[in-house]
Amino acid sequence: MATSKPEPKVLVTIGNIPSQREGTPVKLRQPTDFLILEALEDKGRNVATNLAAHTGKSRKNINTRLPVLEDYGLVRKIGPAERSGLYEITALGKAALVYQDQYDEVDDFEALIEGPNTGATGDAAEAFARGSEEPSDEDE
């Protein structure tokens, strides 16, 4: 009798970042998720306890939302230790803040924050999130 192997989890890519979301659309909680992103952009990388103080939300709520935001590619968990709980905002997270006012108005927020070139390299995606434009041939 042959045993079947469990199928591996399918990873989807959001802005060139692998995600465990398995194709579910970006669903952000307002205002909490945007407050977390704003705090990370304003204060720099941080842990849930400090983010709770900066956002006025409970640490439990922040600890629940950070892994979701990480799955969406909006924040990244950084070292030095695996369980450090230190997060920073990504270029895609910065793009989400840029388009925050359009979140309720568009059908596909994910496509909006990924920018005009979904297959863009990391440098181009980061430049887009910063609002920088790539130089055109006319600029040379």
C-alpha cells in the first residue's frame, strides 16, 4: 500500500516576497495595521511592546497582527535571534502607507501597492515605494 506525501504549502509572491497566504487577498485591519506600519516607518524597527505604546493598541493585538503583516510582505521579522520579535517595515509596507487613503476605494489593493511593474526587481520595487523614479533616457 503506497502512502501519499502531504502536499507542500504553496507560496505566493507579493512584490517579489514569498508569502504563506496561499492566494488570499490582502485584508488589513483599520486603523491597527496602518498604525503599526506608520510606527515602524516613523520609529524604525521595533518590537511589539514598543509598537503597542506607539499605536495605543494592546500588545496582544500587535502580536497577532505582525505575523499577518509579515505574510503580506509589509513587514519583515529580523534577527538577531529567531524569536527576537524585532520587525521592520518593507518597501511594500511603505507603498501601503502611500496608498492608505485608497484602501477602501480599490478592488485590488495588493496590485496597487505592488506598483506598475509587478515583475520589477527588488531595487525597482523599493524605488517605487520611496517615490523615486528611474532615470529616463532623456535625463542622460
